[in-house]
Amino acid sequence: MPYINPYGMYQPMYQGIPNMQQYQPTMQQPTQQPAQQPAQQMPPQQGNNGIIWVQGEEGAKAYMVAPGNSVFLMDSEASVFYIKSSDASGMPMPLRIFDYTERTSARTPAQVAQMPQEEYVTRQEFNALAARLDAMTRTDPVKEETDNA
């Protein structure tokens, strides 16, 4: 089958990747640093430890979150932290607010072992219950014949 050119007698032009040498002089020029803005206008910065600090609930509400992401925000004014999320379209989800308090003593393994055990059935109790159920559901064929007669 012959090739039919949809452009008629004109051929489409393909520019391809531009010659990078023509851009090198502009790339080598020093770039100017933008003037620093006052601290009130700058968004909170992440420190080396990865914690994002905000000032109060209003600061957490104003913090911008990328679409489909969640961020953990620590309040610098109170013992509160926030989880702020946005859906895939960028709409913010309700701000989740948590209070935290210091634990004065760590839980020991002995305290964990003292959890109530009455919620669970032992294997022996389960087997006894299964035997009782089997005894109740078994039907005696001789007894059935006499009941039906």
C-alpha cells in the first residue's frame, strides 16, 4: 500500500533538540539572588530534622499542601501538632488537630502482661464448647424414627 502524505506536498518540520551550545553563554552568566523577603511573608522553613513548625492553628491552616499529599506540622506556640492533607485535585481536607502530653513513666513489660485476659477463650474451653455443640446437634436415628411414627 502506498504511503499517503496528509500534508500534501509540504513536509512537516521537526525542530528536534535545540543546539545546547547556543544556550551555554546564558547558562554561564551569574544569576542574581532575589532580595530576601521579610520573615512574615516567607513560608515556614524545614529544618535539618524534617519538622515543619507553624505558629498556631492559623499558621497550620495557611500552610500550603501539594495535591494528594499530607504534612505533619508542629505548633511552635503550644503542645499541639497538626496533620494537613489535600485530595488529588488540591482541595484541602479538614485540619486534624492533636494535643500531646509527656509520658512521665515508660510502660514496663510487666504492666503490658497485666492486661485483662478474660476477653479470650482458652483452647480447653473452646474444645469443651465444641464438644457440647456436637452433642446438641447430633441426632439419634432410632429416636427420629420413633418421633415420626
